[in-house]
Amino acid sequence: MKKYLEVFLSILTAMGGFVEIGELVFTVNAGAKFGYSLLWVVLLGTVGIIVYGEMAGRIAAVNQDPVFYLIRERNGYALGLGTLIAANIVCLLTCAAEIGGLALVLKLLVGGPYRLLVLGALLFLLWAVWFLSFQAIERVFGLLGLLMLVFVFSAIYLHPDWTQVGRSLLPNLPHVESPRDYLVYAYFCVALMSSIMLPYETYFYSSGAIEDGWNPSDVTMNRIIVVIGFSLGAVLAGALLLMGAQLFLPTQIEPQLPGSAVLGPVVTFGKWGLVLALVGMFFAFGGAAIENALSGAYNLAQFFGWPWGKFRPPKDAARFSLSWIVIFLLATLIIITGVDPVQVVEYSIIAAVVILPLTYFPMLLVARDKEYMGPHVNGRFAGALAWFYLLLITLAAISAIPLLIITHGGEG
Amino acid sequence: MKPDYLEMARQVLDRQVVDANNVPCGKVDDLQLEGGAGKQLRIIAILIGHGAAADRLPELAKLILRKVMGKRTVSVPWKEVTVITNRIKLGKTARELKLDESRSAAFKIISALPGAWKK
């Protein structure tokens, strides 16, 4: 019974933690710019994160090896170090954007000067990670992040054209005004997929599996959590896109602030819709900030071989503990300068897609190694899917920066 | 059947090192060998620390890594290695081998904070 409850809670946690500021901004904007057309990318990215998330969890459960052990062992020291630096820059930028998002949500909830709210958000996050256990962090932020389900009800209430929604789940090209808009569409394809397949999700998920003490008997549980939890999370991402299409496309509004998204719940459910959406966003952004700060610390500790984990007293994992504190402080320093969190998130997402192949390739090598994985080695189907996604993200990685420059960050 | 030899670069180098209590205490950053042309090659020690790891990088990267992370290296005699799996297990504790966490500068900061000694 306890196991079933754990699986159920973990599914809800995975779902509640699926959407963060980058995904929110890009899905709502994707809907506002191209209607339902990019829904297929949400589906494509979700299957991708399921494939690699499952693999990361399975490797951790079977061999107790988190992602950065594999990156160092399989990529070697020099390339591994390059991956570590790039991955931690992305974690830092994403953490900064989430803290900025938290402050914007607090501004809408309680009001006050932005910079003071940024500092308030920092103190709250430091308190939560220092004093709460890993399991408590997962549950509190994941479950309260589920309040964002108000966006799903809101999207349904706005009566989307379900036939068109169904058609948009298959790859398609929208009708656009100029050929240049196809480049903007391509930019959104790459950015949206990257925001769903952000590499920190696998760093955090595999390290979390070890924090939770998983072993080979948890391989099936891992599969259930990833497949159901991430799929339900994708429903939330899809709902944000539908809402963007229903609310903003007809009026030609480009929602640039995370707060614009709450217009959907406000229109449909009034004051309570607003409160539920903002509280849900607060915990979703807060959870993502914590996941990014901890991921940066996990990466450093795992690459250099330090003791790590929230399951140890902080003094027994001092370098790990100091690392996540420093990441929070640096992220706050970036955002307190007044830089736009949405701009930060855009750059972090494009930087993330560039390092995706360097993160996923070592995982794939290990997951298909029979000597290493024993009976839990990749099956043919999982193997084929993993190779397909590796090819896809490599193409995305190559095209990401040129598309960012040519389209001026999706502005056209 | 498993081969009766070790591929040092694949099975030892860059692997996680754990002490006798399974506490992580570094990576195999390099290997110290003895011998020469026409002589038998023997592993003397595993080297743990940024100083040893930096030697495997190009000059500029080596310089930066040493500046940022320091160049401390601990040489652990090969005879202290007791088990080789996906971890390299040592026969002594991290403290005995001078690889424990309390030697880091971070320990001084973190251990002074309230709650740092509790799980």
C-alpha cells in the first residue's frame, strides 16, 4: 500500500514539477504566435524527455550512477569538464530566471518593490533547501505546483477547436505571412523542445533517485512515474499553448511576461482563478529554482567525486552544500541587476539545447551496455527511440544559435 | 566470461573512489606508473586531486583550473585499492588517507551554520 502511495505521489510530483518559467513563456507565446500549430512539438519533446528521463532513472536505480558520473567516465576528463561548465552555466541562468519569475509572481500576489521581492524569494529558497528534507522539497513544491492545473480547466473552458487540436498533434506547417516567419517557426520548434527536454531534469531526476534510495527493484516504478507523470505534465504544457492560442492570437498580443498567462484563469474563474494560478506558479517556479541550484551542486560533486546529497548532514557534504548556496547567490545577483527574467530564460534554453547531446550521449552508451546494465539494458524499442532523439537534438543543437541570431530571439 | 585483465583507462581512470565506509572521496584523476622501455610496467598509486587532473588538460585550461580549484593531489598506494567495480573502493577511511571532507575550505563555512550537523 505504501509503495502504491509513493508511486501515486511521485506521479503527481513529476506532473507538478513539469512546467517552469521557460516552458510557460514559450508555450503561451507559441500559442499566441502560431495557434495550435506547435502542439506536435510539445508531444515530440515529451516523448523525448520520457525516453531519457526513464533511462537516467533506470541507470541510477541499477548502478547508483547519476548522470555526471557517466559524463566523466564516458566523455573523459577534458570533454566532461567542458560539459560541466556549460551545464552549470545553464543551471545558473535557469535558476536566475526562476527567481526573477518568483519575484514577479510575488509582486502580483502581495505587491512591493521588485528587488526586495527578489531578496525575499532568495531567503525563502535558502530556508527551504537548508531545513527541508529532499522528500519534503519534492512533495511540497511538486504537489502545490499542481495548482497550475487551473490552466488546464481554463483552456477547456475557453472552448478550443478540438478537431484542429487533434490535427496539430501531427507535424505541420502553419499559414504564415512571409517566408521569414518559417524561420521564427523553426526557432520556436527548437526552443519549445529544449524547454521540455531541459538537461537539468535528467541531472535532478537521476540524483533524486539516489537520494530516495532506489535499487533495481524500482525500475518498473521509475518507468510508471516517468511515463504517466511526464505525460500529465505535458497536458499542462499543452493547455498553456491552447490558452495562448485562444486568448492572445485573435488579439495579436504577444505575452512577454509570465504574469500574462494568468489572464486565462482570470477570464474563466475570476479572482479565485487568479489566486490558484499565482500560487501554483510560485511553487512551480520555486521548485524549478531549487532543482536547478541542486542540479548545479550535484553536477560539481559528481564530476569531482565529492560526497553529495541532502541525505547527508550538510557538514558531511560541505562542498556540495556550499555549491548550491553559491548558485542561489549568483543567480540572485544576476536577476537583481534588473535584467529581464524572460530574456535570461530564452538564452538559457538555447544554451541548454546545445549541451543536450553531450548529456544524453553518455547516458545512451551506458544504458545499452549489457555488461553494465545486466537484464535492465535498453530494449530494441527504447534503443531505437533514444537514437532517434539523439539525432534530433543534435540537429536542434546545431541550428539553435543560428536561429536565435537570424530571428532575433523569435521576434522575426 | 569476464577477461582476466583490467582496462585501466576504461575501468579505473575517472571512476568514483569510495573509502572503507563507502563515503565518496574523489575520482581517480590520474595513475602513477613505474617502469620503462623493456621493463615491466607497474601501477604504484592512484592520484586524487585537481593538481593531477589539471595535468590532463591543455596548458591554458590547466592554469585556470589550478587557480580556481587549487592543485592539491593525494597519492593513494595501489595496495590500498580493495575492490574495483563501478566504484574504486579503498581499504582505509577517507580521514586516514587525508581525503576527508573536513579538510576542505567549504567545511569551515558550512559546519559553522545552524543545523549543519543534523541530517
